[in-house]
Amino acid sequence: MLVVHGLGGTGKTQIALQFAYWVKENDPQCSVFWISAVSEATFTQDCSHIASKLSLLSDQNKDKDVKNLVKEYLNKLLTELEFIPLAIAQAAAYIARNSMSISEYLQLLRNTDQDMADLMSAEFTDRTRPQSASNAIANTWSVSFEQIRQTDQTAANLLAFVSYIEPKAIPRSILPPVPTKARLVSAIGTLLGYAFFTKRDDNTYDMHRLVQKATKIWLDKHPLLKEEARKEAVEHLADVFPDTQDSYDNFPMGREYLPHALKVAQSAQGEDLASHYTLCKLLGHFFMWDGRRRESATGKLAGGSSYSNTSLQSDGKCYRKIIQTV
């Protein structure tokens, strides 16, 4: 954001006008919106004009305050893009090039993983960045991922693991074991340094949703690493997810790990892995003893008998069905 400020009569408006005309001349695809703040009436009128141009007005929201409507849609877009400048610039270029509204872009961004991958991989022109640099956010981060892989393999492994779990509220205790605590601290520090992780106060971490998707795009280029990371994620969650049938004291950890375990279990659907059966069995126990009878009944009906009287394999098959209903 560029702000021109100063005393009245010093030429602020003329500088802004000259800059706007320069941008339009050098980048015809760039949209330039001028909002006059001379009065509240002119401000509202110009916001209404922008809302109309961006197709934000409809029968459902025509009675809304137009300033709030523009702000609402922009906030939705910025939130989806995690307020990342390069992602915002990429979205703006894509919207302008394809004559889309913000609502249409948001719908596409939320549609499927493949649509999101396509949007994140779309190149665009940015005069503020080196000509040799890729402007597609997925490609930009891919360079960083490769640097991490070459300099800190433990951090690269953590990055791959986190791409298979929920990106928010990641407990440090759920991360895969490493040979030494110092190496784990260093690996986490690497990811924090690249801003791929953000730390909360309670020893948990978050990863930007766009970073997680970019990691998956990067892993697609390394099929062996991707497959190894997926199997290790399933095996690790099967090892660390607590069995709530053993002790009620395991429930707090079970609730903390649940969204991550479900995400990993879903990633292994259709795989004939013993660890997947084990993980689904543990999830089944959690649902059963947490009073989620619908999920437990689904598991029982799928296998035809109670989980407590079946073998590991059949029990796992029962509870694999649960994952599809949660």
C-alpha cells in the first residue's frame, strides 16, 4: 500500500492522478478505481460504482450499504488469500485478465483442490519483481521448499507430514519423532523462519492453507517423497492417536488429535494398510466412548458385528466406513 500524505495544496492529488494514469498506460489490464473522498456522498457514489463494476450488487444484497458490501467482499477475498501480498497480486491479475467478479473468483478458489492448484500456479506480470522470478505463488514457494529440502531434511519431512493433516492448531506433540530434540527445534525454527509455520502461545502451530496446498503441489513433483510422506503420516497417527477404550484420561488428547487423524485417515481411503485399519479402529473407539452412536452404529453395520468381537482387520474395515460419514 502506498500512501501520499502532506499539507493541503502540496500536490498530493496530482501525484496520485499521475501515478494512476501511468499505471493504466503501462499495464492496460490493471484495474484502477478512483474514490473521491471530498464528501461522504461522493465516497458512497464511487463505492457504488466499484461494486457495480465488480458485480457485487444483486437482488439479495441490493439493500445493503454499498461501502460495507465492497469491504465485505474484499475482506472475504483477503481472508481466503491469508493476506499474503503475492497471492493478492496474483488474484488481482487473474480477475482482471479473465474479467471475473470477486465473487466468481472466490467460488473458483473454494471449488476443488485442482481449481485452487490451477489458480496458485497461474503466472502473471508484476513489474515490482525481478523478471527472472516466477510470480505464480506455488512456483515461488516451490523454490523455498527445495532450499529447505537441500539444507534441512528434517524440516522438509515435517513440511511433507503437515501437508496431510489439518493446517490449523497443530500440536507439537503430534509431529513425527526426530533423532534429537535439538534437531526438532531447529527444523521447526526453519519453518518458522520461512513463515510456513506460525506459533501460538500454547505450543501449537498453524500453517497457512495456501502454504499447505502449495506443499502438495510441490510434492506432486516428487512422487516417491509424496508416497513416503503419506504412508508415514498414516503410520505415525496410528501410533500416537490415543485409545480411549483404555482410559478416559486419553480423551483430551483424542479431541486435540481428532481433526488431524481424520484428515490422515481420509487421505488413505482405499489403501490396504494395516496402519490405516489400526487408525480407523482407534477413531471408532473414540466415537463410541464419546457418545457418537451414529458413527459407531455405522461401523457396526458395515462389518456386521460389534467392534469388540472382531479381528483387527475386520474391525478396521468397519471403522473405515466411519471416516466417510464424519
